[in-house]
Amino acid sequence: MQANAHSRRNFVRRAALLPFCATAVLSGLPARAYEPVKRAGDAALKISLNAYSFYKLLTDYNLNPGQGISLMSLLEFCAKNNFDAIDPTGYFFPGYPAVPDDDYINTFKRTAFEYGLGISGTGVRNNFTPADKAERVAGVKHVKDWVVVAAKLGAPVIRVFCDTQSSSKGWQDVAKGFTREQVQAWMVNALGECAGHGKKYGVIIGVQNHGDFLQTGEQLLSLVKAVNSDWCGVIVDTGKFVSQDPYQDIALVAPYAVNWQIKQSQERPNGDVPTDLVKLLRIVRASGYRGYLPIETLAVKGQPYDPFTVVPPFLKQVREAMAQTV
């Protein structure tokens, strides 16, 4: 009698799960919980340059080719400084936000190859937080268009935002009247659609924390886990966890990382502080991460900034931290 009752209870539990499983299969989503990236072997790290370090010079060149520096010239800088790869942010391709033509893509890709450089990823501007659905739809299309560019470049990851990219407005300004849960639902739908497109082209959608909607490791994981796709992962921006202890946030999300942005400093509630690179690299290695660590230097307000003199010393510091943590 007890055995029969137990069997009936098990049947009821299994039956209750059937609608969910069927929905997961029909929607194309995996019927399992989102898990950390599967690694093999010990941590293996290579250093890439995030082109955003040269933001002004690259922007100046695109506005007037007689000024600044081109992406092609930046490849030469990377080779001369023995970077392993480059992360050519989409903003700096000619004509952005339009996609570059195949001739430019192929020339860039071949030049990188000749210099012995990998292409660790790329990125675009987008915003999935506005209440205006048309703006979110346009953002999805933009990401999809650049997924194709990433595939042509051979970039395994494309970096996208889930924060409002504005110095004066945050997600609560552009989504007035809506709750955080509602806004996250918009993001999950948008990222899911992008991830499905990324799967077709072999390009992972990397979600970057940027200090607005995504301020903590828990918030970042909550979003990516809700998307629940092998083609949507975490890009760890080490400078943009706005919390008392960013290293806790970094350690929490590191097992899910598909790429990184290693920055010189971290935002804190009481002001920016220099990144402890040895502590950071220990966290990276403990996660078993294997892949590129793009570094990014930024201008500090009120201070002169020359990436040609700032990037090489920071690169040296990162290399030293890597050597100390082997």
C-alpha cells in the first residue's frame, strides 16, 4: 500500500514537470539549469588589447583620416608590444553603426593574422532597458547584424550591454513605471533572440556588467541564468561592479566567464581604487578560465591621457601578475 502511494506521488510529480519540459523543447531552450563553462586542464591565459583604450584616437581617425589612429595601425601597435590578440570594438570600424564591407573585414583579419594576432572578440553599443519596445527591437537587430561581422572576423564572442549607456540617465529613467523584474524580462527575451542568432553563426553573446542595471555579480548571474543558453555568457568587467568588495562579485561570476575586461581601477561607492592585479589573477586562475584577458585603460577626468604611454606599463603589470600567480 505504501509502495503504491509512493509510486502515485512520483507519477504526479513527473506529470507536473511535463508541461515545462515540453515548453523547453518547443522553445529550443535546454531543459536544465544554466551551468558554469566547462573547462579542461589548468587555467591558460593570453592577453588581448581592447581597442577602447584608444577611444579618442580611433574616433578622431574615423571623423578625419588625417588625425588619430586607424584600427589597422592599432594592429601594428599590438604586434610591436607582443599582445596575443586584439578586441576591435565595433564603434571603430568605418561607418559604424553600419556593418563594414567584406573587403575591410577580410583585410583586417588577414593583417591580424600576418602580425600573429588573434581576434579575441568584438562589441557593440545597445540598450535593452528602454520602455520603448521599438528601441529594444532595433538593438536586437543591431546585435544580430554584428554577430555576422564577428563570425566573418573569427571573433568567438560579441560584447553587448544590459545597461543604459548614458552619463545622465540610468535604467530607471528610461523604464519609468516598470519594475526591475519587468525590465529584466525584456532583456531575457532580447538576449535569448540574440543568442539563438549567435548559435547559427558560432558567436557567443557576452553580457557585460557596466554599473547601471548590472552592478553586482548576483545581478549579472540572475540575468544570464534566466536566458539559460549555452550561447549567452558572462563578460567580466573588473572595474564596473559597484559594490564594497568587487572581488567577491568577480569570484562569483568567474566560472561563467566567456571573456573579460581587465581594467586599471575599480569603481567603489567612495571613489575608484587601483585594481589589485595579483588578487584578480588568482581569482581568474582559480576559476580554471582558459582564453583571452583583454585589457582596457581609460582616461581619467582632468588628467592628460596618452594610450601609447599608458597601455604598455599596464600590460607589463598584468604580465607580472600572471607570472606571480602561476
